[in-house]
Amino acid sequence: MYIFVINSGSSSIKYQLFKMPSEKPLCSGLAERIGLDHSIITHKVYKGDATTITKQEGFIPDHEAGLYAVAKLLTDPEVASSTILMILKLWATGWYMVAKVLRPLPLLMRR
């Protein structure tokens, strides 16, 4: 089982994907300065002892756009590595807590 946790603040989104029952984090990230100039997303993928960090800078106008950008990172094969299969498995089993926000992503919404 996988657990995806989102902590949304007034100008940020923090997230982590855990593999259960080991409680091992597979990836985590932070979208900050949402609604402000110079927004940034920092996405980390953990594989063994290695951590891969991806940073994207630009303008994130609101939390919907922030979650969309996070979903793109989570499902980008170049960035996500093995986590893409885990995320898609979450969606395929019908467990999606932000489906309305992610409606522009047809890949995630197909069954």
C-alpha cells in the first residue's frame, strides 16, 4: 500500500509519498511562494541511499496550478523514475483525493 500526504498552507504545498508498511518515503516535495513572484517547486526522489532533487522555478498563480505542477512531476518518467508506477496504481485503484483539481490531466483520469 502507498500513502500520499498533502499539507497545503496559504502559499505552499508540501507532499510525501510513503510505501507501507515500511513507512519509507519514496518522494517528497515543496511548492512555495504560490500566488507570488518567483514560485519554486523542489521535488525529491529517494532511491536507496541516493536522493535526486529537481527544482522548477516560475509563477504558480494558485493552489490548483500548484497541484497540477506537482502531479506533472510525480508522473514525469524522466523525473519520477519508479514512483510513476506507484502513483498511477493509486489512481487506477480509485483512490484519488484531488481528482477534481487534477481534471486537466487526462492520463491520470483514464481507466
